[in-house]
Amino acid sequence: MTSFSIPVKKRLARMLLLLAHFGKDGKAEVVIPKISQETLAEMIGTTRSRVSFFMNRFRKLGFIDYHAGDALQVHSSLLNVVLHD
């Protein structure tokens, strides 16, 4: 199974959880330092516009939040995107 058979939304959610070291040290919500959408797109094999689309959707659904300096807070609820759907 190639990574392209997994929908972009799930690949992005999984990558954000990995970058946030989700599940380590018992932290429920973790802040990721600034990372560009282009870098995320390269990491998951898609375009920056698709990453932007799903990042906006994740933010509107409350799965992520942006903070000062463009740091990204990943909420544990993002795991639902990976596990369900």
C-alpha cells in the first residue's frame, strides 16, 4: 500500500500528530514550532494548496490552533481524523 492510497486529510493529520510527538510524556496538546505549508506538503506528498485547505478545516473544527509566532497547537481530538472517517 502506497502513501497515496491514504487520503491527504489522514496523511496530514498523522504527520501533525507525529510532529507534535502525540502520546509522548502524557501530553494531551502539544505546540509545534513554525513549519511551512510547503514543507508539510512535501512531507506528505501533496500540494501546498491541499495542505492549506485541510489546515483551515482542522482549525475551524477545533483540532488545531495557531499561536503567536505561527506556532501550531495540536489538540488530541485530531487523532479522531486518523482513526475514523
